[in-house]
Amino acid sequence: MRLRVRGAAGFTLVELLVAMAVASIVLVGAGLAFQFAAGTLASGSDQADVQQNARWVLERMVQEIRGAGYDPRATLGGGTFAALTSATATSLIMQSDYNGNGVPGEAQAGPCDVTTTTENVGYRLVGDQLRRSTDPPAYTCETPLVNGVTSLAFTYYDADDNVTATAAAVRTVEITLTLNSTTGGAERKATVADRIRLRNR
Amino acid sequence: MRDEKGIVLPLTLLMMVALTALAIGLVSVAAFEPVISKNLADTTQARFAAEAGVEWAFNQIAPQDNWSTFLSGAGVNGVTMTTGTSMGTLGAARGTFTVMVRNDTLAGDTAITGVPPEASATVDANKVLILTSTGGVGTSLKGVRAVLKKATFPGNGRPPGALNFPGNEAQAAFTADNFAVDGRGYRMDGSLDAGCADHWGIAVSSTLPTTNPGANESVVQNALSTSNPNQKDNVFGKKQNPLQAGQGDNTIASDAGLNPTNIQNFIDQAKNAADITLTSAQPSGLTMGSIGGSSNCANWASQNCWGTQAQPKIVYIKGDPDPTSNFNALRLNGPTTGYGILIVEDGDVRVYGNLNWYGIIIVTGQYVGIGFLGTTSETQNVYGSVISNETRSDPGYFEGVLQGNAKIRYSCEALDNAFNNRKLTAIVGWKDLAPGE
């Protein structure tokens, strides 16, 4: 007796092969789309990270440099001491007198704490690492702010807006910072720049 | 076989979930970045708005003589000067600032201002105020603190006499009988000013010379009687002895307000704020012809415009110390008209021709003196005050010479006009405030 099972007509081999081919094309397409989207996501995220790091580091420096030379005893004649004590292309040291005792750049009281605002602050490039120190030029109390710095350039200007190499004459600081990230094998770059007039000089 | 439908549906769903997750990830990265950027931009803009608030407050306060008026109703934390103010013609969306002002009365304020705190929250006597400005853009807020300091003339803010010798020496020479040194208060139009109390005709240091403090009083008095006994009558002013005349020796006094250190401190600050700075070198020095007046001051910024009544100037001339006391750092040939503060350091000043000065003339430093050397047909008027501050000792050389028609008349109006120059106010102690600070 021949039994006829409803709905169990089956597929021919050709039908199966065609279906598999079509399914493969769809899956490969979807996979490629997935891979591309994931790559784009990672790339965008990395670029955003490196830009964000650059901005944060720049803003950190800008805020401190802007207030350099804080001097409660200052008069019309300006501050009673130099705002910057060292000014090179890749490093600077600034001083202030936050406690108003007339002695700028006093050493930090107590153990090293790189997170605090002290009367003596320095930034310098060591290898590809930008570091902030609260006891320059000894640099025994220092923390890295960011890695992957491919270029850092401080340019200094005096009161007449002429480039100067004399730390005591500096009234404006220009910073150009380039960060590099190679996460995932791809290179991401971010360059940020700012020009800061020392408010206390 | 009814349940054997294949995996197309689950597979499709899985793919859709994965792709949706990726899409959400991409969109979130793309959306998050502008938010970060906007926050950064808003914060930066807010800080600039806060700085604009400090500048706005400076513009309000600096030209005023009495800073206590800004402290009306203030507590120890101060009083609000303005709230939610836009920057010029920019709309509020571009940022607003709110400014608080307070007097320096808190115990820790010395660390902010560098001077001892005052007692009253509503009365400013030391010309030091603390500003706190908060800038806002959207939800971003940034605060800036700054200190306003004004360089004030030591003592009560004005010199104690029409002619002052705060330095080591006060050797003077007076010729004929047409000159006048008048400590009574005048307005700049030449009328007497009832609101300006009498000051000394001539004041000398009470602490110098160190060998005989205050002795310069008699040096000046003696100089007035050597060539003409009537000359003393040409000196008017506040009376040392209220029962005696307001002329002559009774109006010539030593005054503790002429503190050499404080005066030098004021001079040092004023010359740093000078609108015009000139250098004068030996042997010939600096000779100036026509100064001031409507033609020279058609361009206020001109080097030959030494201030106007509406915009007085600070003019500083740096000389060259000459131990022989012969060097003229400045020779004014006239006509000279000026408003403000004229400071000449390390050399003499010789005034010829017509002169009208409204404010203060200060000759200071080593081997210095001032001579009003016009003729009786010329006009040489100073409304305000003259200071000759000899910091060295050069016996036999004059610190002050008046001849011809020279008139030095004390004027509170002219002095206040000169001292209210906004360049004498500085913004110092500029500090970005941390949240909650």
C-alpha cells in the first residue's frame, strides 16, 4: 500500500543546492556587513577616544597655565615673581603663591600627591608620555597624563607678542599636541592646539 | 514533520539582533561624540562668559573714586552686582554672567589679596575688592575669582600740600613776587572749591632728612624770605596754628603723610601703568615743544597729547642719574597743556613758556628738582599738586624753583580726575574656581 504523507513531498537535490547557495550568499553578505559595521564601530570609538584624550590633556594644561603666577601681592607693576621658571619646547615649569606668603613655588607639604594643585607644577614629554609633576625640576612626584604623544610643542610669547625663550618674560603660551593610537592595528591621530594668555601676568 | 520548519526565522532574528546592536553602537558613538564636544564648547564658553563678568565689573568699578558704593547692602559674602547679564550685543544663548563683589574682610583674605583684611563688609578703605564671576551657557557653569586693586596716593589719597618735598632735601628758590603756592582747594576752572578742604601750601617730610627729621620745613621757610620779605604772603593753605594766618610759615609744615616709602611705591605702580613712556638720556635730555591742546589731542593716542579732562593720562619720563645735578630730564618749552599724572625720574624738569597742568607733577629719584622758569608775561598754572622727591643728597642744588608767574594751586577735582584713571586699577589674583569653591 502506498502511503502519501501530506506535506512531505521533499526537496530534490537541486532544490537543496540552490537553497544552500542562496542562503550562503545571504549569510556571507550579512557577515561582511557585520564585519564592516563592527570595524567602523571600533574605528569610530578609537578615534573618539584619542580625540577625547587629547582634548582632556590640553584642557588640563590650559587651565593650569592660565592661572600660572597667581600672586596675591601683585600690584599694577605685575607679579612679584616670574610665572614660569622654565620654558622649553617640550616642557615647562610654572609657579604660584596660593597661600599668599610671598614665597612662590613652595614644596608640597606631606607625601607625594600628584592629584593636588601645588605652587609648583611642571609638564614634560618623556618618550611618548606626557607627564605632570608637582615637584619639578626634581620630578620625584610625577604622573603620566597620556601615552602616545607623537608631538608636543610649547611656543612662548612675551608682552609684545614676540617669541621668547626667556621664562620670566613669558606672557602667552601656545600648545600643539598630537596623540597617536594604534589600537587594533590601525593608526588614529588627533592634533589639538590652544593659545593661552597668562591671566596673572 | 510539522515542527520541522527550518532555522531561517531564528537565524534571521539573530542576524537582526546583532545588526541592530551594532547599529545602536554606531549611533551611540556618533551621538555621544557631539555631546562631549558640546559640553566642552559650553564649558569653554561659560568660562569666557565668567571672564567677561570680571571685565564688566572692572569697567564699573575702576573709574569710581568711592568703591564703597558698590558694597551697599553687602554681607561678608558680598553683594550681587549683576545677574544673568548677556555679553554686549550677544544673546543670552551665547552665555551670561553673574558677578558678586565683596570687601576683603575674611580672615583668609590676605592669601587672596596680599593685604590685611578690612573690618567692614560695606566700607572699602584700602581700594581692594574681591570679585566672583560665574559664567553660564546652557547647563555649564564656570567660576572665576579676581581681585581689583587700585594704586592710591598714600595717606588719604591725595598729597598733603600744593607743593611737596617728601625727600631728603627741600632746597627752594623763589623769585620776585608774582608766584603763588596755594593749598586752598580750587576747581579746575580756577574758582575756589568749598568741597575741597585746605591743605598745606608747602609740605615736607616729617622723617627726612634722617639727621634732622622735619628740618626741611625751616629750609623752605628761610628760602621764602631771602630775596623778598613779601614772598611768604604768596603761600596759602591750611593753618598749623588755627589762630594764625592762612598765609606764610603757618601754612608750611612737615607731614607724616609724606611717607617716602609709600610715595615711592605709588610712583613705581603709576609709572608701570603709564600711557606714555619716554626715555631721556644725558647730556641733552628731552625737550618738548607744543604739548596738549585741541590740535595735539585731536588724536588722544598721540605722543604729544598728555591727557584730556575726559581722559587723563599717565606720562612717565625715565631720566639718567647725574651726580653733578645738571641734567635736565625734561624741558618743556610750551605751550603745554596736560591732564593727569606726569612723572619724571632721575633728572630735573624745567618749565618754560605757558603751562596748564591739571593733576599732579612728580619729579623723583636721584639729583632731581623742578623749576617753573617762565616770565611774568607767561602763564604757568598747576591745578592739583607738585611733588619734588629727592632721594639722594645734593647740597647746593635746588629741588624747587618758582619764578615768573608760576601758580601752584591745590585742586581735589584735578587730583581726583588724575587718580581715577582706570589704568591705576589692576586685576590681580585671577583664579579659575573649582566647582563649589
